[in-house]
Amino acid sequence: MGMLEKYIKFIEEHFTPRVSEDKNGMCVTLKNNSEIVPDCKVWFEKAKRGWNKKPISYRNTYIITNAEVGPLLDFMDIYMGLGEDDFNEIRVVLVHYTMDIIDKHLNGEK
């Protein structure tokens, strides 16, 4: 098992994702199963033309606008003894993991 899969497995074992929607967009909340770690949140907004130079071709395209994942990183550091290089990889994993959750939510999957 590679490190990226190890991070995803750890997150899935210790956190439950929930998606909420409001007028500003969507939010993925990662709730710690033991409720020891504060909730971690990743916010998404519907992409608008002009936010980047590439044309947006999908109607339901969301981008990450903010993230509050410090408690998750601290929790992972305690249990996994992360090094300085690991944090960048974990951020990439979190981006893809939460984007997959949003995709599943938009497609009606659980």
C-alpha cells in the first residue's frame, strides 16, 4: 500500500464525511468518529467564468475556496509521525478525496 492510499485509509477509518449545501455553495465536513478532534471543513463554490483562463464546460463545476483542516493534520501527525514532506502529499489527498465526495453527492451516490 502506497503512502497516498495509507492517508485515505486513515481518514476513512477515523472521519465521517458529510456534505451540506447553502446559497454560497457546498461544504464537506469531516467529523471525527470519536469526536475528540474538531470538525474539519472544506468549502466549495460553483465555478464562475473569469475565475481562471480555461473555459468551464461543466454546469456543476465546483472549486475549493477555503479549507479548515488543521485539526485533521495534527491528529494524523500524532498517529503517523508525519514529516515536513508529508504535509504537501496529504493536502493533495484531501483535495482529491473531498472532490470525490462532492462528485458522489452531485451524482446522488452515497
